[in-house]
Amino acid sequence: MAFLADRLDLIKPSPTIAVTMKARELKAAGRDVIGLGAGEPDFDTPDNIKAAAVEAIRRGDTKYTNVDGTPELKKAICGKFERENGLSYKVDEITVASGGKQIIYNAMVATLNPGDEVVIPAPYWVSYPDIVLLCEGKPVFVPCGQESGFKMQARDLDRAITPKTKWVILNSPSNPTGAAYTRDELKALTDVLVKHPHVWILTDDMYEHLVYDNFVFTTPAQIEPRLKDRTVTMNGVSKAYCMTGWRIGYAAAPVALIKAIAKVQSQSTSNPCSVSQAASVEALNGPQDFIAKHNAVFKQRRDMVVEMLNQAKGLKCHKPEGAFYVYPSCAGTIGKRTPEGKVIASDDDFVAYILEAEGVAAVQGSAFGLSPFFRISYATSTEALKDACTRIQRACAKLG
Ligand SMILES: Cc1ncc(COP(=O)(O)O)c(C=O)c1O
């Protein structure tokens, strides 16, 4: 349509949201569908957080707040960084937005000039490249295969950096693979970044709390203090606190960038929801014990899903350290035929096949920049997951 801006052609609607919508549509039409596409916990927001929101409404916290967050929430965020990450930030080094996604968007709008390069390890969260493209930047992908646990290697990062590199985006634990960097693995990357003083680091720590088997989470500014004055440490309440709908994300960064981000936000959405901000203060300052309870369930599901998928003919599933995703390879199904005679030529074909044949909705690896794989979110009930994995095994067994 001629009326629409050319820049819209640079991007596509989020493929993960598209899969969730498709699964919902099929269900509404009466199909027996198990949706494994959604990137949100199936647990409800804890009651103490809900109560804080109700109290905020009663108190009259229903007006505009400071554009990039209330002083109370910024203080709670400083406390969180100090307590959990050993990072000392002042309130003027903190920004709050309507979700982690908006933080990344604001940061890119505020910093990218046409042609600036952004290094993105692949597979990646679907929004990184499209946000960069919308800001006229150039995504530079670094493929990270199953053999390295889907983690970027120092030499590959070093090779990807050019004089035009403005940012490197890191995401640990990762969406879509669940891979999380150990301190040593991250140190190897920060050693490279120290050598390139023109490069900024955006670390997306959204899944910080979702790690299993005593994995110890670390973040770049904590490991390498020399990087702190060019690092944006992004986090949020969406995943760990089961608050995806409340839309609160936050970040710590040098003051000049925080001000630039606030300038962008002041001319777009203004402040994030006042009630959600009050609830987020309680999330960060209140009891944290439910996180371990949720993680025990997530770990059990991860182990079950990995085991069951590894029993499916043609699939190979790596066991990840965190988040609530697995990213199995479907390489062993490529070239096989479905009972209807259709050849599976790609991961797109494979996910279309398991949806059609068995009503299991997963997301194709091509959406995340690394094929032939697919992503399964195990943030759904254990019974539904077991059923879904049995169906996938059955679908794989029928390929010849
Ligand atoms: C890696 C990653 N970063 C950021 C986000 C966005 O979080 P929010 O819902 O707070 O915008 C998501 C959500 O799926 C994610 O997976």
C-alpha cells in the first residue's frame, strides 16, 4: 500500500506472537491444539504484588508519573542491582519503560545512525533485528550452533566487530535457546569487548532468575567493571514475577544515555503505567520465595521435555541452563516424507507438519535466525507438555 512508510517493509510482525494467535484461532475453531509458542509463565502474578496494585489505585496513584519512572521504583531497582548483582547505581542511572522491549527500542532510537552495526548472536530473540532495522541500523549476526551450547565464542565476537559497530546485544539466559553464560564464558566475551572501546553492550537479563541446577547468574558490568560506563543492563519484572501484562521493564546505564532514552520516551508513550510501577516496587522489595518454587516446576518440565524429545526420531535436544525454552534440532527429519507424501525441507515445514498432524504449535527456528531447529516454550502445564511431546514423538515416527 503506497500510503505506508517504506521503513515498514524492513520488518515483519513478531513470528512468536503470530504462532500464539494461530494456535488460539485453531482452538476457537474447535481443533485440539496445544500451544507451545508463548513466551510467558503460566503462573499467576503473586498475590502480594496484586495487593500492592490495588492499594496504589486506592491511594490515588493514578496520575502521570515522572517520564522514566517513579523515584520509589528507581530506588527499588537500585536496591535490586546492589543486592543481586553487586552493582552500584544511582537513581539518575536508572530508567523504567513499558516492558523490556521498550527499553531496547528507546536505546536504539536514541543511538543508531543509518548504517551503524549491531552485533547479534543467532539464534536471537525475534525483536532485536527488527528494532535495529526500524532504526536504520544494520544487524550483524554471529551464528552460535548447538555444538557450543548456542553460546557466542570470543573469537567470533572479535571477528564480527568493525569500526562501524555501535552495540553488541547479549542475552543470557537466552530466548529462544535457554542457554546461559557461566562467569568464565562471559569473561571471555568481556575480555574481547574491553579491547574495543567504541562498542557499547546491551545485556538483556530478562531471564536472570530462571536458572536451574544451581547455575550462578552473572552480568557483564559485574564481571568487568571497566565496561560499566558503556553497558546498558536491562531487566524487568515480566518473566520472574509473572507480570508480562503489567508492562514494566527497566535498565541501568550511564546518565547521558539515560537522559537520551527519557527524551525518546517523553515524545512517545510518556510514563509507564503508574499502578504497574507501584506493583513492581512490591515485586522487587517483597518476598522472593515463589521464584524458587516456580523454578522447581520449570526444571522438572525442562528435564521431561528434553528427555522425551531426545526419544523422538530425527530430533536432538540440548539441555539448556535457564529460561523456559528448549531449541531442539530437527535436522534428522529434513528430507523425510509425511504420510501425505510431503517432503520436510525446512524447520518451517516441520512445525507446519506437527501443527497439522498432531495439533502442536511450536515456532520455527528460521524466525530466530538459526535453522533447522524449533523452539518450544515449557511455560505450560506439565500434563499438556507431556501430551505435546508424545504427539511430537508420534509425528516423527510417521515420517519416512
Ligand atoms: C529475551 C527477551 N527480552 C525481552 C523481552 C520483553 O520483555 P517485556 O515483556 O518486558 O517487554 C522478552 C519477552 O519475550 C524476551 O524474551
